[in-house]
Amino acid sequence: MKHLIRTRLAIVCLGLTISIFAKAQHPMSFDARGLTMNSNDSELPLDCSAISSTFEFTVHVGTEYAKQYPGTVFGMSDHELHVEPCALVTLNFVNDDEIRHQWMLHGLPRYLYPEGMFHLEANGGESRSGSFIVPSDHQTYLIHCDMTQHMEKGMKAQLVVGRGSGDLWSIPGISREFKLKPLDSLLAVLLVITMLIISFLVWVFLNIESAEQD
């Protein structure tokens, strides 16, 4: 009897899993202009009973938007976007450069967005659009371009849902770079030296104590 119940529960769980992942497989569209992956304007996250509000943004990318941030090569017209929990967000992505760029959002529910990702990609001079629905959590999500070295050279942003969960590091115009200032570097060196001295003193003490016992 117990074996039969377990078998039925396993079948039910498998059915639910297949159902959820079937819904999560949003169509991917691509052509000569670029790629749209995991666009979703109707399937709600499990913690949302309805779409709370709608937002639409147009984000331009290219070298032109890096000029105001020293040390960067590529940039975005908007490095921070704000939306409400359970909102439907439509993103219009415009590539003003002659090379390919991406607008990738990470951290979305994996049961709804494969790999937890929403992805737009546009070839040089082209544009792409797509939509996604954010969960109810107050969270800060990473946005970036995954082309080699593009994020490191400035193509990084954040999506703040509700109150957010704090700024991500190294967002141009928003947060400091993930680098130690000279004073921080000095303090780090002093800390390492202090730990080495303490370790040496402990070693000496243990050896003296061992010698006295002998």
C-alpha cells in the first residue's frame, strides 16, 4: 500500500515538474537583426497573483554612453531601472554601435525563465524588444552584456524591484568599483602582517610549552 502511494506521489510530482517546465520554455526568436530569448508577457511567477503594473524602457548601448565614465569603453543610456514587484516589464534594446551587444538580466525564477535569464541581443545598428514579469521580492538584479570583456569595460547595470536589495558593485554612475583604494590596500597589508605575527607567536608559545613538558 505504501509503495503504491509513493508511486502515485512520484507520478504527480513528475507531472507537475513537466507542466512547470513546459510553461517555462518561452519561444526564442532570432534573425539577421539579433536574438530574443525567454520573453514572457503572460506567465506569472508563483508568488504573484496578478500583474501589479506595467513598465516600458528604451535602453541605448554603445561607446557614446561610456564617455562620462572614465576607464570604460562601452556604456548604456540607463544603468539603473526601477520597477514594482510583480510588474510586467517591456525592454526596447537599441544598439548604437557597429558591433554586437547584449542586454542580459539574471536571477529570475528558473522554473519560469530557463537559467533564470532574460536575454536580448542586437547586431550593430539594430534593435530588439522583449518582456518579462518580475517576482514579488524586493530584489536588485544584474544586467550586463556577456560579450567578451564588454561587462568589464562598462556594460553593466541593475534592475531594482521595489526597495531592492542594495546596489551591485561597479555599476557606472551608481556604485564604486570593486577595487581597493590605496588606504584599503595598506590596511589589508597590515592585517596580513598582523596575522602572520600572531601565528608566529602562537607557534613559539606552543614549542616552548612542549619543551617544558619534555
